[in-house]
Amino acid sequence: MYQYTDFDHQFIQLRAQQFRDQLERWQAGKLGEDEFKPLRLQNGWYVQRYAPMLRVAVPYGELSSQQLRVLARVAREYDQPDAALLAEAQATQEKLGDIPLHDGRRIGTKLKYGYGHFTTRTNVQFNWIPLSKAADVMDLLATVNLHGIQTSGNCIRNINSDALAGIAEDEIADPRPFCEILRQWSTLHPEFAFLPRKFKISINGAREDRAALGWYDVGLQLVKNDAGELGFKVRVGGGMGRTPTISPVLREFLPWNQLMNYLEAVIRVYNRYGRRDNSWKARIKILVKAEGQAYIDQVDEEFRQIVEVEGGPHTITQAELDRVAASFQEPQLDLRPSDAEAETLALLRTASDEDSEFGRWMHRNVLPHRQPQLRAVVLSFKRLGYAPGDATADQMDAAAELADRFSAGELRVTHEQNL
């Protein structure tokens, strides 16, 4: 997985210190609510009905066991509401009544706390942290290079990818270096800090789309042309929400080194013409659908200006791609074949045949790996009485322990809200 640099670590720590200063000034009345709102939002802090919600970024879904243990600690020590506040919230919740199930049973609506929530955009959210403890949480997250930078606000959000990136059998190219290049480019980007609405990007490097490209503002599919050159198929204007839209393809093939120049054109045109008078109509999907070819023409012209007039300032060099790719270090594992492998496979096949539930789990949750001796295993966070993606502190600790024992300390968050 990506090895954070000293600069990365220092940047995240300084951002946490800056947020503490902003929070303390707001608490002291030196910052007004309207002044503090964009500052907390671009650090991942929402204010909800009863308590703030923190969204922590997990860039392209990669987590270390150390990071997951810190998330578990946040859930255990900080995601703890005041008793009176929880009682008030529970009383309101109970007015909704129990939830009916298809088999006639009903389940209660008791509110839960002390957990993290893995989202469809591969972030982690906490719902009951008092804002007074927000700076302490950000300091703790920074110790393992986690943060909430640009997980909220009208800016470029967390970059997403295929949960099997780098290990998939059907991979055309590893998308993670491009994800990281975009993460560095988009973080605190001065031109795109206040877009009409939030902006989300996903990259897929495999033949199968496991990154849900069609429902992102920009979906990037790594492809090779007839000459064997690497590039991207570019989709723009997808999204979910109240007007779900599958994005159209703007470019069938974009050379990989022009990725940032082209994205700058896409977002500049959106920033210029996207609606700001109505937040429900402000996403890029609305602009693309309304303007159609006119939007594409504007993007093409802006791209031409960036490349021909401005000199393509964000053209990615091979040296830069190699530098970033080298930051993704694979674990050193002994992959020599052994007699135990055949015995293990035989045991698993027998167990799958004899236990239908285990067989279904093997079929659904154990996935191929580009290294034939290895597999990827999915831990599901779907169970009755819990929202999909909810994980208690103990469960996160247990997953971290499994990762250390069996996965070289590495986990991935999936857009299906699993690990």
C-alpha cells in the first residue's frame, strides 16, 4: 500500500493544528458561525440534529491495520453521546415505531453509538462525537496519517477506486498511482475549493468495473488503444441522490499523461457554468444533461487552451508516475509452493460441499488474486438490525487483527461497504 512521506505526515499534522486553532476561536466567539462553517466542513465535520458527524477520508479505500485500530479507538473513546442527548434522540426515534421485516417480524429502532460507518464512497463516518472533542480526534487521526480534509464542502472529494486495485487478475493497469497523483493535485486546490457542489472521482484499472464509475461526477476507466498505449475512457456527469444518473462517455481514449490537464478543463467549465442558485440543481450531472454537446465542446476548447496556450502545466511525466508508483510497496511474502497448499484446497472444497452456508461464503467472499497462491477475502458488514457498513470498535479491532495475521496488515474499504 501507499507509503506516506514525511511531507504527507507533516501536512496532515499541521492541518490538525490549524483546525484546533479554528475550533478554539469559534468556541471563544472570535469566529462567527458562518465563518466557522466552511472551515469545519472542509475538515469533515457536519452538524446534524443531535450531534456532529465526522467523515474520515480513506484515499482509494486503502487502510492499514494500524489506521483501523485508531478508527476503532475513535469509536470506543469519542463516539459517545451525552446521556441526556441520547435519551432525547431515542425518544424521537421511537415515535417512528419498529421496522417491519418481509417475514412479518419487526425490529426495534434503538440508536447505536460507539461505531464507525463505512460508506459507499470508501470513507468512514462517526455520528456521536461532541464538537468540543473534535480537535482531539483530528490529532489522534493525524498520528496515522488519517484526516477529514475535503470529505465535505463543495470541493474535489476523496478519490475512489477498485477495492482489488493492484491485486486483480483482470487488471489492465494499477489505478492507485493515478489516484494518488490526483489526491495530491486536488488537495487544497485553490481554483476548485468552492465549486457549485461537491465533486467525486473514481478510477478503475480492471476489465470489470468494480469502482462504480457511472455514478461518479468523473469516472475514469484505464484502457489500452489499438497501439497498446495506456489511457483513460472518461465519463462525466454521473451521480446518485434524488436524480440518479449514469454518466455519458466524453472521451473514449485520453492519453494517461494528459489526465490532470483534461480534468482541469472538465472542472473549470463546471465551475464556470454550474448552477449556484439551487443546490438541488448544482451537481455536474445537471449541467452535462442540460447542455449536452455544448458542454463537451466547451471542455474540448478549454483543454486545447490548457495544452496549447498554457503549455499543459499538469502533464504527468513518466518520471513522476514512476515516483508515485514506487510508493506503493508490496509486502514481502514467501510465495513458494508448498505441499500444504493442495491439502488446504482439498479441505476447503470438502467443507464447501458439506456445508452449504460455508460454500456460499467461499463463493461470494473469497476472490481471485493475481498471485495464484493468494486470495482476497471480503468481510461483510451487512447484518440484521444494523445499517450496511456499520462496524463496532471491537469489530474494527478484530478486522485489524485478521489483517495482521493474514493480509500483511492491509485492508481495503469497498464501495459495497465491506472490508
